[in-house]
Amino acid sequence: MAKIRTTPLHSNFAVQVHAQVMDLVDDPDAIEELKSLWQKSPVMIFRRQSLEESELVRFTEHFGRCETTGRKDIQSPYQEQIIYFSTLKYADGRFVGGFAGGDDVDWHSDQTYQVRPATGAMLFGTEVPRDGGDIYWADQYGAWDRLPRDVQQLIEGRTGVYRYAKRYAMLNALELKDKEKANAMLSLPDAKHKVVLTHPRTGRKALYADPTTLVEIEGLSKAENERVLPILFETGGHPSLVYRHKVHNGDLLMWDNGCTMHRRDEMRLDQPRLMKRTTFRLSAADYCVPQP
């Protein structure tokens, strides 16, 4: 097929892909071209898509194995690989999916508190509110480049300690209302990952310093951690590195958590919202996969 056309949305970090997913999904050459694009542009936006849940899963699994969540309360009743984010409710009053509150945690990367994070993610906008809920991504390749040289030298090769309890203290209270689920998450052991990741294909370095979970960098003194961590967190979300996306119905958003962070604006709870997400495990041979 002809070369896939893209438009930069923020340098080459975020791009719009001008194609219909279902025109690409059965074309091996097109999938390989998308993989190559994604390695250079870790945020890809496909507009005006029409996807059944099975098609979303099928597309996702070209890039990595889909994960299934243990939280049945937010899982799709049709595809176990999909979770819902929604303001809608079932007839019995339960929210359809999770994370229905208007607030959101600040800049973060998904699953950093897990020993083996699944860093690939897709989010499909089935019903999108008119007001609020804009999504932002921050380029962590650019964050590494912006760090002062002395900070780069201090942290490169070092391992960070990532703890769910820190994230929990910052979460919207609606995310984990169930005390049993919350206690299970709070009992997770600390995860340890390198705070600087290197892309195996491009050689680019990315900062991996999630402000919602990173509590310390091993080998640094208490004073050094207190000095350096705020620098990492501020640099990771620097305005020059940020792409802001106004989501519309039919948008398919695809990103790599190993070299990006993201956040969402507050949104109106009196407006309908239904977003469908897949999370998938990327290959360490092809992507910035966190390593202990």
C-alpha cells in the first residue's frame, strides 16, 4: 500500500495518522510501517474511527499482548481485554466502568508501580463530553534532553523505587472505593525501574520519573533525592514538551508509557462519557520497556 500519511501535532512526538484502522489491520506492511512510525512518534492519533470492541482488540494485538484486568467492575462485558472509563450508569445505579470522577491525578505513566508494567495503551472515544476532559501527553525524550548535565550524570544508570501508596494518596476517591481492592493495591511490593530508559531501536533516552509513584532513587543520599526529584518532576511536565488533545467521538489515541507521561483535565459529570481502553505489553527489543 501507499506510504501512510501523518501530520505532526507536536514536533514528531505526537502525530495524527490519516488512515482508517480497519483498512490497515489486515495489511502486514501497513502494520510494520505503523510500528516504525510509533517508535519515532510515541503518541499517535487516529480520528473518525468506527470500531467494534473485537476490532479494537485485534488492532491492539498487532503491537503487543493485551492484558486483562482483575477488576471486573471496570471490565467490558463483551471483551475482557477492554476496560471502560465512563460517567454513565447501569440501571442499578452502578457506574459503567471506573474512574468516573471529574478530577484526575496529575502527570503520570501507567503501571509504574508494577514490577513488570505493560507500557502500551490505546483509548477509544465512543462518547466524549463536550466540555472538559482534554488529554495531555508530555515527551519524556525531551524531558531527558532538558535536564541539566549534572542531573543527567547523577541519575543515569540508577534505579528508582516506585510505590503505589504515593499514587493512592493523590487519587480521585472514586477510583478505588472498595476497601478490599484498595488494601490489595496498597500491599503491593515496591517496584524498581531504571529512571532513564533507552530506546533499543533509536537509541534515544527517555526520563522515567512518574511523580505519582517515584519515591526515591537508589544510591542517592536523602539530600540528593530531595534536590533532584523535584527537578525531574518539573522537567517531565514542562509546557514546551506537552501536546494537548481535545478528544472527539471516534478518536483512537495510542501511546507508549515508556517515553511519555499523560494527564487529563477535569470534566463535567453531567455530560456523557464512555472511553474504551486496551493495555498491552511491548517488546523490550523494540520499545522503551522499564527494566529493574
